[in-house]
Amino acid sequence: VPPVRMEAYDISNTQGTQSVASMVVFENGKPARKEYRRFKIRTVEGPNDFASMAEVVERRFRRGLEERAQLEEEGKDLSAGKFSRFPDLIIIDGGKGQLGAALESMGKLGVDSIPTFGLAKEFEELYPRGEKDPIILPKNSNALHLLQRIRDEAHRFALGYQKKLRLRK
């Protein structure tokens, strides 16, 4: 089944300082900018992308689960919350390490059934959960181009937020 809602996550920092993360959302292959979220990394010191990714993914889904419970209690639709709608597909900017960190956090919260992949930039390798070898999509593949666009948007959004914080400081 083609994914309707896709989320991508990226981490950005300057030599380990002012670490931030982005979450971008694409629906039906198009950016849903009102759904974008940004995070300051709270618990990680230094340039540790794995731990930062674990923190952000855990915060996102913990908040989503809390919102879902509250909305259900109030008899409201899940679309009323900022984090209550879960994606059909997740793209993690990075390779096996970042993917593993995200999956560990998702597993803690019981949301690890969402298809999740790491997209490593250098060779555009797509790392699926639990597989040793990456998936190599053809360079002219529409699927690869969409994944690159989502990943690049997450990167752009994270860098923009980090730059804003740096300038403010």
C-alpha cells in the first residue's frame, strides 16, 4: 500500500553545540508544512547523532501517544492534535546507526510497526529494519527522487532552525 503520510527526521548541530532536530511531513507526495515540527535536543551533550535521534523520535511518539489518549478521552478526532496522527512511513536521515537509534525508541513505546528506513546520503542507500544490506534504488527512480526530496527538506528545515538559534545567541 503506498504511504499517504511520510515523516522524515534529521539532526543538525555545530560541532556538538545547539543541537536541533527536524520532523517534516509529506502527504500524498507533497510537503505538509503546517505539520512540520522542530526540536531542541535536551538530553544529549556533544555531537551524538544517534542519541539525539533516539531522543527526538521518543519525544515525538510519546507526545503522540499522550495526545491520542487525551483526544480519545474527549471524544475528538485524532487529526485535532499536533502529534496524534502517525505516519505510514518514516525516513531517518542517516544509515544503520541512526535507524537503529530511532527503532529502539519506537520499540520502547510500542510504535515500531511503522515502516522505517534510514537513507544514507553518500551513496543514497536505503536501510530497511533488520536487513544487513541496503536497498539500492535506481538513480532515475521516482521513488528515490521522492525520498531524496523528503530527506533534503528535513535537512533544510533542521539547518534553518539551527541557524536561527545561532543568530539569536
